[in-house]
Amino acid sequence: MKFTEPLIKARLIKRYKRFLADVELFELDEETQQPKQMTIHTANTGSMTGCALPGSIVWISNSHNPKRKYRYSWELSSSQEAGSKESHLIGINTLLANKLVKEAIEKGFIAELNDVQKIETEVAYGTEKSRIDLLVTQNNGQKCYVEVKNVTASFEPGFAAFPDAVTARGTKHLRELALMVQEGHRGILLFCVQREDIKQVRAAAEIDPLYAKTLAQVQENGVEVLAYGVHFSGDTTPSEINLTTKLSVSNHL
């Protein structure tokens, strides 16, 4: 997926009130000759553990919508491991996860979801008033209910963890997927990991033990758990993000 126009590089001052962040641009204000500062919108309402470090480099987009109170949006962050000078990009815009997975399926990057007849989005299903992120119908008529979870948290090098906050909604989705499997469909939980420094994904039992326990239970009952990571493209400025890399899922869910 290509960004519609070049992203703008900035430095994070602070994130607050869940939806807002203050950033400092690298360009200077013509009048004061000081770096410009602005408040931007963030679509990520989670804790953003390790993704919102004051002083870190971030990348923002311009909506060009004069009706929006905050015209600019936070798209990418950067992470630096303790004791390391290496920095990694992190896609923090949770609204992109479903689009990335849908595009990856259409391009044939998700090996477990091939031979696709059609893909529907936000389809009502289950018994708890849920909507599935992607309903994939294969050419043989098999229906695949795909729940996408955006993953950004990492508490140890090479490992991503989900969730980064207690998620009753996420646990509900696991129950709904298990029900679809009981009815003869495929139920798939797909972790969309928007960072390149990850090789394995695990359940964050230390944050939400009920979610981790439920995940292990539904997996035993036939729910498939997949994880895929992204690749960022671009020279000095990130210009494209694609979900291409299959990751392993820890057996110790």
C-alpha cells in the first residue's frame, strides 16, 4: 500500500488524551526561526507501549481537509531497543491494518488464504452483535471469518505481544470465531504486525490473562492463529507499506 503523498518527518513532544499528540517539525517557522509545533490526530487508542517515546522520530500525513480540527495524522513511529543504536519503523495507524491484510490477500501474500472468490468487509456475524473484519469466500465455497488485530507492542527483542491493554472486545471476538468454526466455517485470527524487527508473536498474558487463556482455548478448538509482518519501502522517507512476511506464533499463548 502506497501512501498517497510523501509523509512529513517530525519529532514527538508528547501524546495525550488518547487521540492527540504534539509534534515538532524539522522546518523552521519563517517569523520566529524556531521549529514549528502542531497538534496532530492519532487513530491508535491503545496504550502504544514503546511507540510514543518523547523525542522519537514520527511521520505524519496531511489530510488536506479544512473541515478537520486536526488536519494532520500520525502514521509511523520509531522504536529504539535498550542499548542499541538501531531504530525501527512502527505503523501505529490501526485503521490501516484491515486494508493491509485485504490487499495482502488479494496479492497472494497470505499463503493460508488463497484461491479467493471474494472478500467482504465489516459483515455482521455471531451471537454477540459483532462484525467480522474480513469475510473471505474461497472458490470451493468455504467461508473464512478473519479477525484482524493490529500489533505494535514489543516487550523483548524480536517478539511482538498482543494486546497492549485489557481488551474485553478482543476476547468477545475470539468467542465469535470459535462459534464460526463450530458451524463448519474457518475462523482466523490474523495478527497484523506493523514493524519489521519482529520474528514471533505471543499473547500478552501479563497484560490480559483472560484474553491469553481464551486464545489458547479457541485455538485448541480449531481457530487458526496467523501472524504477518510488514515491509516498509522508501529512500529517505517511507513511501509504501506492505504485509508480506509470515511470522511464527508462540505456542505458549
